[in-house]
Amino acid sequence: MNILLVNSTQSFKTAVSSSLKGSKSKILTSAGTENALVDIQKHGIHVAIINWSEGNFDVEALCKRIRKIKSNRVIHILVVATREKEKALEKILQAGANDFVFKPFGKGELIARIRIAERVIKLEEEILRNKRRMMTLVKEDPVTGLFNRRSLLDDMLNEMGRSSRESTYISSLMVSITNFKELTDLHGMSVMEEVLAETGRRIKKSCRPYDKLGRYTVSDFLLFLPGSGKSNTAKVAKRIVATLVAKPFYIRQTGIQLSLAIGIAELDPKQISKNNTVDSHLLNDLVLDSIIKKSEIAVKQAMRSGTNKIEIFMD
């Protein structure tokens, strides 16, 4: 555990070091508020022990600034103060401090406070991990690990705002596995889930890192390409056909050949509302729904044209 002593005097450092002697903690010192904020981020500090002494040192402001640090690590703030400051401690705790200890402190007392800090940090980090896992589950399709339908559409609404500001086109590309039902009847759903996961991985490799890809229905994938017109998107579609069809899938030593239909539609940035109002958000929902429907129409046209065909929706 990395511990930072803030506003440390030599006697304070000696007292803390003596109390924590033999522990696995790494103790660093920092003089002044600005240095402390830099050191907390630079050295991955877990516990900041602030020596609240007399003078112009504003411990309340420091606690607030530490709490504003963006970090994946939980930072525990322990304030060391004299008994005369007891009445002001409530305000310090409200500013972000986790705990306090009074001077003079004994070795056992400081060690106990550090052990409490360790337990608090572990609990809070576990809570953060669980929250991140929950957010991932909410956003991801459990079979492919891609965006689920709702998350994909929410992400695209944000992307539409950027497209409108920069006056760039967005294209929508839908990939439909047309023989999915037949393959499922033949191989079973558990095998086809592996096929879907591999399909998602191959499509992702065929597009740019900032393109938006998600699973739209059971056997349909939806890809949005910001800053891309329909002609460029058609090239991406050809790469997707090549990667999904030219190389068969081998799942559990069984060769599986997909049949595809791909539909493309283009969104003109002039259709996107720029106003930040409820009505504008509703309008953009309709615009997004419209481009998806055009992609679906193009997919149906591709299915009528034959196997592994690509069609572009024409207004």
C-alpha cells in the first residue's frame, strides 16, 4: 500500500514511519497542496495522511481537490489533527476526508487506522468492480460481447450529434445471416451461439475501431460508420462478405457455411436536428429509426437478388 504524508514535518514523518515500521506500506512525503495532488496520481497513492498543522494550510480545500481526482483507484484520506481542531472535523469530513486521528497518537492507534483504511479500500474497490461488471452486462450482448441493441442505438444518437456539427455522413450497414434457422435446426443453438460470437469478431476486424457495431436481432448485426458515405461503406461490406463467406466456420470440428444479405443506407447530416430540446431528441430518434428501416429494406432486396449480395437503399 502506498501512503503519502502531506504537509509533513520531520517529526511527523518520524512518528508515522516509526508506527508503521515492519509493515508492507511504502511511505512517501509531499510538501504543499499542488505537489500532493501530483504525487497522488503519479505514485498511485492509496492513503493520504494529511498533517493538519497551524498556518495557511487549507486542509478542507485539499480534501475537496483530492476527491475531484479522476482515478480508478480508491483514495483514502486520513487527517491528523490536534484536539483543539475537534469541532472543525465535521466540516473536513464533509469535504471528503474518510477518517481522523488526534495528536499525539500511539503506534497501535495509527496502525489500526491504516488497517481500517485497507479494509475500506478493498470494499470500495470491490463495489466499483461490481458496478463496472453490471454496466458491462447492461450494455453488452451476452453471446457476442458486442453492443446490445439498446446500447448501440444510444451510442448512435450521440454520434449523430457529432455528425451534425461536423456535417459528415453516417452510413448504416446491416448484416443478416439468411440461413441461420436452417443451421440452428441442423447444429443446435449452442453451436450457433459460437458462430454468432465468431461472426461478431470477424465483422469487427473488417471495420474501423471507432465504427459502432452491435447485435440487432437474433441473426442480424448492425454497423454504423461515422464519416462514411454509401460508396465507402459498400467497400466495407465486400470485406465483411469475404471474411464471413470465403473462410468457413469450424465449430467443434464441424464446418459451417454462412449465407448473407447486406443492406446499406446513408444518413445526410442535414436530417439531424441540432437543437438540444426534447422535441429534437424525439426527432433524432425517428431519424435513426428511419435509417435502420432503410437498411432492413436493402437487406430484403439483397435476399431477393441471391446469396451473399449487397444492396444500397436508394431514395
